[in-house]
Amino acid sequence: MELDKTDKTLLQLLQQDATLSLNALAEAVNLTTTPCWKRLKRLEDAGVINKRVVLLDPEKVGLELTAFVMVKINDHSHEWYVHFVNAVSEFAEVMEFYRMAGEYDYMMKVLVADMKSFDEFYKKLVNCVAGISKVTSTFAMEPLKYTTALPL
């Protein structure tokens, strides 16, 4: 889908504040509400807009430890992959989960309260499925940049 300047402006505004009213959005892009709504509906129908959510501050809800967990595996079969992805996707602690190219096969961003909670997560992870050959974790000391806004 090709995005024009108005689409990009609407998306940038919504990425900053998804609670903006239709009137405010329309005014910001010099449209009346009906054509603005139609643009938003088209962007939603095309899957450009996935969902609208509230972003929480992890520390203020007790999730003070961020870990990046890299996993190497022995079994590269499709069946193992499906089982592993389904198992890891069920872990509430996993915020992001990627299949990687390079030294490690998978990487996760994990948010937990503390090291004890991470240890509990780690034990669940290594016991969820056979075939994990190595798990390496690194821990964030300080968040320096965090955004959910995509560069348009």
C-alpha cells in the first residue's frame, strides 16, 4: 500500500497519541471528518494500523528487570519450531520474540520484576521443550531510548 503525505501525518499523530479525536486528526491534516475517517478505515483494513493500545511504564508496574535472551538450538525441524514458538509465545514475560540469522537462532526481550523472577522464567524456558543447546542472557542497566513510533 502506498502511503501519501496525509496518511503519514495521520499515522505519526496516532503513534504519538492514539486518543486524538477524529476532529483533531481531521483538522491537523486539513480534511473534514468523513474523508479523514475513510483514510483511517482504509489504513486499518489494509493492516497498516494493527491496533490501538495504552503503553505502560514497566517500572511503575513492578517490571524493573529487562533481559535479552539468546537461544541456540539443536533441532531445526518445522515441528520443533512450531512447538517452540507456541510455547514461548505463551510466556507473559516475553515482550518480543525473533528468529535470528547469525550466531543465535532466537532472541527474546523479557521483562520481569527481579532476578528471582528471571530465574523462574529461565527454568520455564529451558524446560518447555527439548533441543535447546545454549541460552545466553544479558541484562539492561539503563534504558537510553525506547519508542514504539515507526519512522515514516
